Amino acid sequence: MRNLLFVLPIIMLTSNLRAEIVFKTVEYKEGDTVLEGLSVYDAAIQGKCPAVLVVHQWMGLGDYEKKRAEMLARLGYNVFAADIYGKGIRPHTPKDAGAQAGKYRSDRALLRARVRAGLDVLANHELTDTRRVAAIGYCFGGTTVLELARSGADIAGVVSFHGGLSTPNPADVKNIKGKVLALHGADDPHVPPAEVAAFEDEMRQAGVDWQLVAYGGAVHAFTDWNAGNDNSKGMAYNERADHRSWDAMKVFFAEIFK
């Protein structure tokens, strides 16, 4: 027993050392627009594996998405963090972020084209098992991955973290091929109960395999550790909801990738 206790830490340390997370900046295009995403994977993985597209929140692709992509890569997924706004377009203020996000919310065809371009990069990666692909998004990114699903993308599922649930094209719900998981702050003032109810009706009427989980005491941006902790502002980090939603995503992936 003494020898076993001595060996186990060495085995665990050796396993951790084998994980080498690779980060590669990738330029790609949607039409004439140059985009700049981030490919993240574990170099120790051999052969094809499940893949996850990550879509950023309203401030654009940055350190937050990079960290989430790394967390996914450590779970064994091949990850691509997409860029919706374009190379070099990274808002620095909420006003600028609102203007950028609003541009795509008002033009869902353009939003779908941008996220599809990112999905194509992920699908063409040498490590991607194209039969096992999902997309996740945060806030603006949550709205985006739901639009990706509504566009008819051939993917296993999408996960929205505190994303907007509405769409100007509710009839497109019939195009959804994969499963849908919406992770929602029950007290989110930016996604009011009427919007939640409309989303539920949309999914239900089309017979989509969907789930919606609402976290009590959580407002908008509940997974963003940069959002502060003041719920009265309508956006705040909630550690409990963050951990619970991440676990819900992992269970969802285990189901759709089996």
C-alpha cells in the first residue's frame, strides 16, 4: 500500500505533463472581410476528436474566450474561438461594444455568415471529428450559436450561456438539426420572462430536443469573472451558477458526443 501511495502522485504528474495546450492565431475570411480567430488543442491528442466552436461576448474575442477555449482543450476537445467582428475590431467601451453587437443583431444573415465561416475553419481542422461538433457562446455569442443552429448547421448541438434567446426569424427553428441547451440567469433583466417564454414556445412547436436551465439569483454575464458582483447593475459574476452551468455543458457534451 505504501508503494501504491508513492506511485499514484507520480502517475498523475506524468499525465499532466503530457498535456501540451497549443494556441494558434488563425486568419480567415468571410467574403472580403478578414477575421482572426484562435485554434486551441492538446498536442498530446492523436487522431480525430470532438470539436467545439466558441463564440465571444459583446467585447469581441479576447482573454476570456481564450481561457474558456483552454478549459475545453484540457477536456480533450479541439477548439476554435471564432471572430465575428473582424481582425483588429475589439471594442474598448460598452458603448462601442453595443454598437458592434447591434450591427449583427440587426442583420442576422451577416451574423450567420460570420459564425458559419468560423465553423468551416473548425470543421476543416485535421483534429476535428466532423460527426461530433458543437458550438457554445457567451452573451452575444449565445445569441450567435442559437442563430447558427437556426441556420441549419449540421452540428450535434449548441450551448448558450446567458445569451439572448429571441430571433427575428422564428420560423427558422424548423432548420435546427442538433440539440439545444440554454443556460440562463433567472434574474437576467436583459432576457426578460416574455423572451424566455417565446423561446420555449419556438422550440416546443418545432419539436426540437431542447433544454433551458435557469439559475436562481443569477443575472446577465453570470459566467464572466470580470463582471463584478453587483446584481443591481444587471450584469454580475455568480460563481455557483458559473460552475453549475459548466457542469451542465459537460453532461450535454457527453450525451451528444457519445
